[in-house]
Amino acid sequence: MAVQTELHRHLDVSIRPSTLLELAQERGLQPQSTSIESFREKLILTEPLSDLASVLSTFTICQQVLDRPDVLARVAEEAIEDIYSEGTRKVELRFSPSFVCEFSKLAWEDCLLGIEEGIARAKAKLPEIQTGLLCIASRDYGSQSVDQTIEFYLKNQDRMVGLDLAGNEVDFPQSLFRKSFMRAADRGARITIHAGEATGPETIWEAIEDLGAQRIGHGIACIQDPKLMEYLAKKQICLEMCPTSNWLTGVVPSLREHPLPQVLRAGVPVCINTDDPTLFGNTLPIESKICIEQMGMTPAEVQACHSHADRASFIPSKDLPGAN
Ligand SMILES: [Zn+2]
């Protein structure tokens, strides 16, 4: 198995289905009679989104079970074990404190402590894996919540490797968040932004120029703008692409038509990622296989993507104390 780096994986949607079922049953959110097979069948998307409600219910169940620091520790520990068994030796895991703590009303600090505890436990067993946490500000919770998240990140900058902005790109324009992101950039924050997934290339330009993005989550809309492609290649701004996610959420019509190979061949650094494994039932080796078998890439091109991920990682070459 080739050594891999993964930059775009949401911790709060990387819960093992068996753990999710156990936690949901403990909380009375699933009947005791639900089998793991039927739960997996309900949970994991295998066809492009036909109804948004089923996806939202998966997100809600993840939110509802992540209600105590010890649960977050278990989920983080298992996620690192799973990532390691996929052959990955460097991973950035991201989480949104406002999303994770929305139902439980858990203090954000306790949430972070729980995650750190789990990562530390996993790394005691698997010392060769390098890890870093990204703090997500969620567009959907509005600019006040984004400000709070950025404050939380800045207060704990030595425990997390960077900042992300995620969520609904269409209804929450980036201009709402410009001031707070610029403040974070001025304080030396490493920034990646979910952009150009459900919107056009202009969102990618704004993420770079107005929000200080050094990497872009998804960014598939760049293919519509040759000037942007040229810029991304020249500045070596890495795009964290997620093929299965993009297909299942309907932002590309088929895996065959995913722009990743074309963008890579134009000299833009691109990497391959799972995004939300609980929801998509995927792993990084599965994504790499899809790139070769369905998207026509060579094994060397897939390896080039992993090298791009390695170079673009916000994890310092020497592990940070605390978070790592
Ligand atoms: Zn994402």
C-alpha cells in the first residue's frame, strides 16, 4: 500500500457505522433491534442524492451522539486507527465546534479536549502517523458564530493547524466573513476554504483574495475559468478534491466527468480526499482506485496527488505540542 496523506476529512462525519449505531441505540435514537447491516444500508449513500432529508438525518444523528468529551475521544481515536489502516501516515482532520456542540451544548473547550485525548490515545499506539486539527467555521450559523469560531481558533492556535470555512456557499456570501478571516490571516492562521463546490469560480477567487485561503476545499468550479486555473498553478494553491462526495452530492454528473485529472494535468496541485466517510462509505484507497479505474488516471498521477497533499499540509514538519 502506497503511503498517503489526506487533508480533507471531517472528523464529525468519520464515525464508524458500528460505533454510530451503538451510540444511537444507547441514546434511544435507534431501536435495539436495528442490525448493523440495515443501519449501514440506511446510512451510507450509494446513489447521487435524491432526497436531501436522508442526508440531513445522518448529519443530525452524528451531532446527537457526539455529546460528551469521552465520546469525542473514542470517535477521534477510532478515526485515526481507521485512517492508519488505510495506509495514511499524515492526516488533517477537521471539525466544526458550532456543529458538534449544537445539540449537546457541550463547551467548545471540552469538545477540543475530548478530541485531543482520542488523538493522543491513537498516537500512543501508532506513533508514525502525523496528525493535525482544522477548526471549521460554519457559514450556515451566520457571521456571529463564524466570528466566535475564529476567536476560539485564535485562542487555541497552538493546538490546531488551521482554519476552514464550510457550509452553504449559495445563501451566505463570503463578504459576510471577510473581516474575521482577514483578522485570522493577520495572526498567521493557515486557511483553507470550501469553495467552488456548489458555486462558480468566483467563489474560489473570493476565498483566495478576500479570505486569505492558501488551499481550497473541492474547488471543482475552477475548470470553468482558465485564468483561475493558471493562477492556481502559478501560485501552487492546492485543491482538496473529493470525487465520491462530489458525485453523490450531485455537483458532478458522473465520476467519469470529474475534472480532477484535467486540473492536475494543467499543473494545479490537486489532492484526493474522502470528505465524509460515514456518509459515503469510502476510504482513501477506494478514492485512489476510482481515480484510476473510472477517471482514467495513472498510478503515478495518483501518487503525485498524495505528494501534493504532503507538500500542502499545514502540519509543521515537527509535530505541534498538544494537538499532536
Ligand atoms: Zn468538506
